[in-house]
Amino acid sequence: MIAASTLLREIGSDFYTGVPDSLLRSFYDEIVRTYGLDPAHHVIAANEGNAVGIAAGYHLATGKVPVIYLQNSGIGNTINPLASLMNPKVYGIPCILIVGWRGEPGVHDEPQHAYQGEVTCRLLEDMGIEYSVIGQETSQEAVRDEMHRFRELLSRGEDVAFVIRKGAISGDRESYGNSYTITREDAIRRILAASGDDPIICTTGKAGRELYELREKDGAGHGRDFLSVGSMGHASSIALGVALKKPESTVWCIDGDGAVLMHMGAMAVIGKAHPGNLLHILLNNESHESVGGLPTAADAVNLTEVAKACGYAGSASVKNDEELERELSGIRRQQMPYLLEIRCSTASRSDLGRPKESPAENKKAFMSALGGR
Ligand SMILES: Cc1ncc(C[n+]2csc(CCOP(=O)(O)OP(=O)(O)O)c2C)c(N)n1
């Protein structure tokens, strides 16, 4: 195992941007310990492509090499700016990617990571990005040698990557939080009581696991819920597609603030399409809680006003139990599309389980329940 502080020293950059991954937690906690959340050194991006853009700007302004950290799920979001901005055949802007390798073949992980894990190195190869894998056995000397090799490539305007295996980086933990009191799980429990038999599209991360467990506890079955375990930021778009074709159903989307910010253009498209049967519920804990809690930009954004500006028929924000109960009891009478923001704490259970069915089984059950409508 290599200490995060050692890795940062060997990389030797003073600018970091990215989207967190639980596997890189020690790495970004060390960045926070070193630079805090000072955007002159560390910007938590909305999505990984956004991070590439920020990194490019840093290079243009300083001539120095930025670092971009991401879960391999986010490689897709980087491909456009890597291929059409950073690549030596275009502007030739150097950066160092730190990629958390979820779903590495042979290592147990969740189903949403299986294919992405399989193609991670292949994608980097296709993109012409030299990479080096860091595992538990990787020494400081080995990282230094790779950085020596990489510096030559970086000086020619090429991009390089370290692909990080599970458990490869060690370090002390930082803690993150906010002052809100409603837990995400309790908010979901109340949403389920209000949504009855309506279909629900849920965002990526722990929210879906909590939803799944609550249904288990109720013995309610899972056919109403599409968990969208991957594709972070797209739950509201999936819900829009369903809502447009099931006008007789009220379609609920349970979203996260990190996910909403990741592809916020989706809100403009919902406002414009204006489905009269879409309830967009945002569990806003101002945090990427599912992957360690690094803050999002949501504390600085008024997302209920964003919804209105995007053309939603209405929106509201609640921050305590009474407000939440009041809102949920009347929510079906609201003009839609409607955004309800629930300000949540960053608490979650450590014994949270995972869905037993495969994503393909979830899809089948969801479609069959929807088809009956
Ligand atoms: C494209 C992509 N980037 C990163 C991740 C890793 N990831 C999984 S959940 C999550 C945080 C989600 O934050 P938010 O939507 O605010 O929900 P919370 O976890 O706070 O409930 C991240 C970054 C991912 N799954 N996909």
C-alpha cells in the first residue's frame, strides 16, 4: 500500500480537480488535508468532463500539469474533452488522471461496475493515454520511476493515468457533514408512504440501496422501483422518458444533489418537455455521501429556483419533518413537473445491504409492473 501523502508528493502537482470515488477516498482526503476546499488548488467538479475543462484552464493559465481524479465510471464523461481538447493532435494539454478501478476483473464488485471495469484499461489504450496500475504491492520507487517516464510524455502535451486498484492507497480519513436533521433513509421511507403504487426511478448510490431495503422491510416487492445503479446523473432523464409514455401514472424520481449537478441540463429538458406527471424529489445533503462525503456545489446553488427557471410548474424546499410531511401530503395535487428538495443530513447506516436481484431482473420486474398500467 502506498500512503496518499507519498503519492501526492511523487506526483508533485499543486492543482487537483475531479469527482470522488470511494476507492480514492484516502487520496482526496489527503488533498483536502493539504489544500482544504480552496478552489485555487482543489475544485470538486460537477462531472468528470467538467474536471477536464477546469484542468485545461489551469494549464493554460500556469503552464503546469493538473491532476484529475475520478472513478472509472466517469471515463465516459472525460472522453469528449480528452479527445477533442487535450489530445496532442488538438491542443496537446497535459494532465495526470487518477482513476479508481471499480469492477476490476476477478475482484468482487457491484454489477454496475462489471463492464466498465473490464474496459477501463482498453479505453485508456484507445485514447492513446499511457497508464500505470497501482496495486497493494506498488512501492514508492515504482511510482517515482513511472512519474519519471510520464514527465517526458507530459512535456510533449500527452495525458497519462494511474489506475488505482482497490486497497492500494492508505491514509487518514477526513469527515464531512452539514447541519440538517432528516436522514436520507427516513426521507425515502416517507416518500414511499406517499407514492403508493407509483413507479419510482432512483439515483445511483446509497439512496437506491436504502429504497431497496425499505421495500424488503415492508415485504412490498421491488417492481415499482427502477434503481439505475449506474449512469449517475441520468435518473431524472430516465424518469422523463417513462413519464412521457405513461401519462396516466405519476412518475417519481428520487435524485441526489451530486447527481443533479452532474447533468443539470436534464432539468432544462424536463422543464421544456413539461410532463404533467413527473415528481422530481431531490435529496440534498450537499454531499457525495455514497462515496465518502466530499461536498458538492449544492450548498451554493438554489436548486428550487433553478427548477422554476427551467420551466418546472413548481418547486419547494423542506428541511424538517413537519415541512416534509406537509409537502408530501399535498404533493399529488401540485402542478407538475414539480421539484421537491429535501435538505438531508449526511448520515447513513454502515450495515446497508445491496439488491439481491441483478439489474436485468430489476428491469424486467419494473417493465412488467409498468406494462400493467
Ligand atoms: C459518472 C460517475 N462518476 C462518479 C461516480 C461515483 N459515485 C457514485 S455515487 C456518487 C455520489 C452521489 O452523490 P449524490 O447524488 O449527492 O448522492 P448521495 O451519495 O449524497 O446520496 C458518486 C460520485 C459514479 N457512479 N458515476
